[in-house]
Amino acid sequence: MYTELLQKLGLSENEAKMYELLLIKGESKAVDLVPESGLGRGNVYNVLTALVGKGLISVTAGKQQIYRATEPNKLISLVEAKKREIDRLGAEFKEELPKLNSTFNLTTGRPAIQVFEGLDGFEQALDDSLTARGEILTYFDPASIVGPIAEINARYVAKRKKKGIPKRIILPDNEAAKAYMRSMGGESTDIALVPGFVSGFRTAMELYDNKVAFLTLTPEKIISVIIEDANIANLQRAQFEFIWKSVSHAAASTSSALAGTGISGSIAK
């Protein structure tokens, strides 16, 4: 009568039959359940043990063990377990959906676009650049690297340096950028300060392989987008290199200003 419902709640067919049998009988010894359940003796004991572990039947202590079904309200735990599993699956699917869309777009020839939200999404999008086969090019607003964003960035920098992935960074020539340069340490990092480069844009751009990532740095609303397309990446790379070379051609070395930090960098005059 209830087997199908019990299976929907997560019980196996044999567990559902055994629970229903004990629910109808009230209580029974295991040996008496063998003929009525249609299961072998060994299977009966295995099923009973599983149901006891799930709290759906109880067993008396002693030589003559008596099994009885617990009150049906205990089945609510199965419903709650199903809800937790659905929530976990939903979160896992939401995390993987951008990758699924990316794969689909690649096979159809369209630019692959992944969108992430919140701090967790920001870290996931930022960490994607750790897959870079070559150097990473970036520019961002250093004044916005504060609070949780700064903590995420610190973890990211440590992982990038551990992997030895080189990075070139363009920053606006202001006090926040200079402080960032002094705190960074120079391993695998080259920084250029550009006078007149707009500041306060509260955004970061990461360019690697054929991917371009745009990440907002506003705590109240964080959106990160990764676009995988060779043409778009090439355009961004050309823009970055133009600025970088312009700085290099008109720059003076900043080694004296950065003495002891180990950072290479330049400031345009």
C-alpha cells in the first residue's frame, strides 16, 4: 500500500516492503519475517539493520530480538534529507552551469560567456586565470581592493606565485597604486603606473590565453564575467600592449622608489 511512496522518500524496494510489513504487523521476530517478506534470511537481517540505522524501526535487546516500526513521523527525516540533497544538487548545478554553457557555445562557434555573482563567484572567476598557459595581463582599481575582496585577492596572489604564473599589471599613478606595489613583492609580477589613467573605476580586467575576465569590485553588487573568444582577447591584448609600450617608451625606472620590494615597474613621465 505504501511501498511506492516509501521508495520515493529514498528507501530501497526491500526496505519499503519491510517497513510496511512491520507497520502492519506491529512487531515481529526476524525469523518470522522471512516467509512474509519473500526475502532470504540473510537479506532480512541486512534490511532490518539498515532500517534500524535510519531510525525507522526499533529492536529490543536480548536473545529474542523483536523488531517494530517506529512512528511514521520519523519518515519526515527522509523528506528533510531529500530537501538537503536537492539544495546541494541545485548549488552544484548552478556552479557548473556556466561551464556547461561555455562548452555549448564553443561547439556552436559562439563566444563562450560565463557569469558569476557574489564574493564566491568573484573568487571562482579570479581563480580561473590560474589555468593560464602563459602570462596574465591585468588592470584594476587598487583603491577598491579592500575588505573581503582584499582577502580573496591575497589568496589568489599566493596561489599564482606558487604556480609561478607571470603577470603584468597596469595601474593608475596614485597613492593607492604605489602602496599596492610596495606590498606586492615582485616575484612573477611586473607593474606599470600610468599618469592620467582613469582611477575609481572599481573594476578589474584579467586577460589570459583566449579569455577576458571583467570583475566588478563593488561589495554591494559583485558581478564577474569571463568571455572566451580569440578575437575579443586579441583586441584587449592590443589595447593593453599599446598602453604598456607607451609607458615603457616614456618611462623612467622606479627602482629607487621600490628599493627592497623586489618589484619591477615603471612610471610614465
